[in-house]
Amino acid sequence: MDGVKLTKRVVDGLEPKASAYIVYDSDLKGFAIRVAPTGVKTWQVEYRPYPGGRGVSKRRMALGSSTSVTPDEARKKAKDVLAAVANKEDPAKDRSERRKELKVSDLIDLYEKEGCYILRGKRLGEPMKPNTKAYTLARLSHHALPLLGKLRISEATSRDIEKMVKDITAGKTAKDEKVGPRKRIIVRGGEGAARKVTRDVSAMFTFAIRRGLAAINPCDAAAVRKTDGRRTRFLTLEEVSRLGRALEQLQENGANPKALDIVRLWALTGARRSEIAALRWDEVDLVHSCLRLNDSKTGASVRPIAAPAAALLASIRTNRHSGFNSVLMCDS
């Protein structure tokens, strides 16, 4: 249809026909409105990509419907597109490529299948331990997915990361849901959770960069804390005494000796819960007062132990065939 100044009155007066048709604006070349047989009217702009000329096919970009975008707004959008074209850009192609780009939700799925490995330290490139992987994916699923999942990978910015941290800290992703008989999903927020999720998201984007799926890591420029502070809080002697008395009282009341000995070893060694609960006798070296862990979170590890811990282990070994103590550790 011949060009006419596209104003609100003109657009409102356009009637649908048996087939779609386009009305071009008389003032801005390439700016137009498309009228569908259903009556839906869509603003659009068409252009020839660089270097232009009749040998280059035209591209069209939709700018929004006439009910949601005013003529002035549509005209401004069209001018911005044409200005980009004059700068040798191809906005329609870029938009099409962005639509094909993975979302953060897709990246989380890909990271679960292919990317859960250690990215720093002496274990660089090694697969995560099963528990580490499970906790990492749980944090990504329960926190990052609802807050960032709908974004395209290239759309995620440092501002999005900062907002994610703020929302997790405020507890917006916290939940307590029953998902089956005697089973619940409990997700807690807070500053600590926010820092851990930020580290997980950063590792995931590092993986995306290495796969050629992202150009930058939005966590790098985010004004957020990514590490936990050093812990300076330790039990006082009085608190250690109280813990010992409490364990003795539990033992007198018939508590599981295995569980009590595990708690004592936690307190005496500072080891992780899983390291003590899965400790094997062939990892205990009482001659040299140390634990020789075959496979800790950081790989094989030697842990010196103090005399009280060694004495407790010696006592357990002596009595390991009696009661619950026999299953405190796995036999070699």
C-alpha cells in the first residue's frame, strides 16, 4: 500500500482484508505497519543489511503491536534499528541468534551433565565428589534457576547477580515443601547461602566460557562477596567441658555409642562429618598419630591427631567387637 504518515488515527482506521497487507510510512523509509486478516496490527521496520543494494535481501523486524506500542514509540524503535544498520549491524539477524541462544536454565542442565568438575586448586579438572555435586546442583536448582533461569546466557549481567544475592539473602527463594511421604524439601536463604550460590554460578559461567557459550562471567564484575570470612569462633575450655558432660549423660541414658564416639571425634579432630562417619581402620595410623584418608574432599590427605583423639580411637579399636562400637568404622 502506498506510503502515508502513520498516525494513531490512520492506524486505527485500517481495516483487515482477506490477506495480510503492509502500509508504509511516508516520512521514515522502511517503517511500516502490518495488518493481519484477524485485525492484529504490528509495527515493523525493513532494511537491507550491509553493504545494501538490490542484490541484498531485505530483512524485517517486528516492533510490537499497535495496542501495546504507540506510533511515536514504534517510530523511535524503527529509527534505532535503522541507525544500527547504518553502523553495519544486522539487528534482525542478531535477534534471531539470541532467540536460539541457551537460557540459564538450559546451562544448568548442561552443567549437570558435563560441567561438574573442580575449576581451581590442585584438583583442577577432576570431577566433583558426589555429595559436592549434589549440593551444588541443589543450590543452582533452588536459588539460581528461579531467579536467573529465564535469561539468555548473554543477557545475564553483574546487576542480575547482585539482585540474585540480595534476593537469596532476603529469603525470597527459601521454602519448606512436602514432596512425598515423610519427605520434605527445605531451602534456606541468608548471606551464607547467597555466597555459595554466587560461587556456583561463577563456576557454571566459567564452564560456559570454556564451551564457547558465553563471552563473559557476570559474577566477575558483581559487587558481592564470593568468599566466606575466616572463622575465629572456637569452643572455650568451659564449652568443651560442657560438651563432654552432655555426651557422658547421653551415654548413661543409653544413647547410641557409635554416634557419641563420632561426635567426640569431630570435636577432637576438626574433621568433616562424612570423613569421620566413613572412616576405615586402614586409614587410622596410631603409631604416627594421624589419619591417612584415602579420599577426602581434597583427595588423599594426612591429618595429624592429638593424643586425646588417638586415645579414643585406640579405645574404640579395643572394644570394636562389642555393641555398636563394632560398626563405628568400616573394617578393612
